[in-house]
Amino acid sequence: MTAAGRRSRTVLAVLAGLVVAVAAPAGAYAVVRYPAIIIPLLIITPFATLLLWRREAAVLLIIPIVLLGAGIGAGSSPALAAVAMVAAVAGVQIAVRALPLRAAHLWIGLLAALLAVSYAAPALPLTPLTDRRPDLVGLLAGLALLAACAAAPPRPDRLVRVIALAGAAGAAWTLAAGDHAGDRLQGLGLNPNYAGGVLALALVAAVGLARHTHRLVWLVPAAVCFAAVAETRSRGAFLAAAGGVVLVLVQGRSARFRVLIAVAAAVVAITLPGTLDTAEQIATSGRSSDELSFNSTVRRNAAEFAADVAAAHPFRGIGYGMFPPYAANSPRLGVYIATHNDYLRLAAEAGILALLAFLVLVWLGVKDPRAGDLAVLRAVALAYCVGLLFANPLANLIASAPFWLALGCLLAARPPGPPAVPATPPPVPSGTSSVPSAAPAGGPPPRTGPPSRTSNGHIAPSQGGRTDD
């Protein structure tokens, strides 16, 4: 076992002792004082035990915990507690050098610091209608999960399967027990746009598994997720799913195949009038054209206004969570509305540097081509980035946990290097033979065994053996 491995086990043993000594009586007191936390504790206690002995399994369980907590009405509290424990254990192990500190952690720290400053010292004295803390906590928890996963990532094949299967279970639950906002499906404590976005990631993961494993059985969870995404009637979720599936299908293909796909899509869009409108109607079936047109106009005005706000406050923004009241008090917009675009939200509320830090993190993870399960995780991450153009799910841990885990695995995985070139033997001088010469008559035969080594590791000169009488 390496020194880092021994340090890691020592740290986990110490943490286990602290959990037994401190957490048990504290949990008993909390149950007596606040009975409502019994259900979250029943989820978190086994998770904490598993984290100390099987860290990878605990990290993979975060996605089911997120969906289970949302399904039983506990919100994101169980997920936040699980992420806090994972981040704390990883932070201690990084501090004692049992886990590596990567360049990505510096960008994560910079983004977290910029968000904290923009929240604590907003540029404008406005009072939002809702509490800003849940959004900040959700985004910082996502960054903490990203940092822990970048230091100690789970196996990509296992993560892809968890995303697909847990997402399919969440989709089935939403279809069976979800309610409707108008004629749009919502569930898991999420509005239709957020619910559709998180289920789109499961759809991409399931299609990716079907392609890379050549097992069509993975199309079953993909079909369940597609049915749920279609019922949300979310344009952003539909485009995110479509982009991720296309990326899954073209990754690893030849350049000619990718060009043919692009040309075919362009030809269909140009030669068939109304193709794009038809696709939009499929994605948003049941929503009137007037509703879609009104929503598009409002979002476009909010996006233009957010871009102007970012340009006017480029360094630290107007304060994280302050855009809706700022938009409501502006004579130009006059509507209490979010940006409906997380890139613009980061730039307007936390500053352009915060947006650049986030984009660098995404770029570090997805810039290199991947193969196998990492290629599927890359498609999942990029599909989520497409969804960020149409909503603000980044601060919602229920909607963002698969993205943070996928991006963390990509940041931790080294890109494939060039193939190893076999070493060539040194050239044989002219006039000599590469075949060893026979021993002179009467002399000892040449040594045929492996060369002996001296005490300092160098190969000793070949010595003859004893001749037979």
C-alpha cells in the first residue's frame, strides 16, 4: 500500500471515531428536540457509515438520495447533508495529502469566493421577494461536490449507470405521482423546466449506454425518460436531450460521418419549410403558440437586460440573487423575473470573472475527446450546459447533481495520450555482427542466463560459467 493510501485509511479511521463519539449523541438530541428530521436522519446515517468505509459507493448514492429526498417531500436537505459529508471527508484527505489537489480546485475556489463576495456585498440595496440563501447554498454545495469528485472520482461506468437508472426511476415516479402545472408535468419538487432538464440527462446517459455497450435493453430507461421529458413540454429540456443524444451518436465517429450528420440536418431544415416549427411543436405539444411567443419575448427581453447589467457591473455583479428585484425596479423591464439563462445570471449577479471561472471549469472537463463511458459523461455534461441557456438550475442541487459528478469525473480523468512508440535497438556498427560470437576454443561458453546486477543496480559484465570436465 502506498503512503497516500495509508494516510487515507488513517484519516478515515479517525473520522469514524469522531462520528461515533459526537454524531450519535447529537443525533439523538436532535430527534428528541426536532422529530421532523427523523426521515432525513434515516437516510443520512447509513450514508455516513458507508462513506467512511466505501467512499465511491457513497458518492454514487448521492444521486438516488437527491431524487429520494425530493420524492418524499424532504427537498434538498438530505442531499445537502450528504454532499457536506463527502466534501468534508475529501477536504481532510486533501489536507493530509491522501488525495491530490488539482488545478481545477483553484478555479472552483475562485468561483466560490466570487459568489460569496457578490452575495455578502451586493452592489445595489434591493430587497428580493424570496430568500437568496438557498440558491447560494445550492450552488456552493454543487461546487463542493465537484471538488470532492475531482479529487476522488467514482468509476465512470458505474456513474453513467447510476445516472441512467436513477433518472429512469425518477421519471417513472414523476409520470405516476407527479402533478401538472396547467398541462405540463412537474414532479420531484421541480417545475417542468427543471424536472425536464434533469430527466434529459438520464435520457442521454441511457442512450449512451445502449450505444457503447451494444445492449438495446438500455433503451427501456431511455424510453421512460423520454416520455417524462415530453410531458414536461420544456423546450430547453428537449434541446438539451437532443444535443446530448446527437453528441453520443457522433463521438468517436469519423469526420466524414459528422459532416454528413450536420449536412443532413441543414438540408432538412432548409428544404422542408416548417421543420423547425414542427420539432418545436413536438417538444411543446399542448402549449399554444401565443403562450410560447409571449414566453420567448419575455425571456429575450430579460436576457438582453441581463447582458446590459453584466456590462455595467463587470467585476462583482449586482449581487447573487439580486437580478429579479433589480429587473422589477427597472423602468426598462418592470417584471420580477429571473434571467432564465445561468450564464447570464453568473455574469450579471456575480460578475464576468465568475462566468469565466465557470466556463474554464467546463472547458477543462470537456475539451478533450473521450472514449467509452467518459464519452457518455462528456455528453451528459454538455447536454446540461445546453440546458443552462434556457433556465437557472445551477443553484438547485436536485437538478444539478448529475452534472457536477460527471464534470468531476472528466476533470479527474487524464485525456488519452499518444500511443507508446516501441524503443528501437541502437544501430549496429558497420563491420560487426549483431549475433554474439562463439566462445574461443578451450574457453568458457558464453553466458546464456539473465545478466547479473551489481549492488547499485547496474548490469555486471557477462562472466563465463564453469566448464565441465
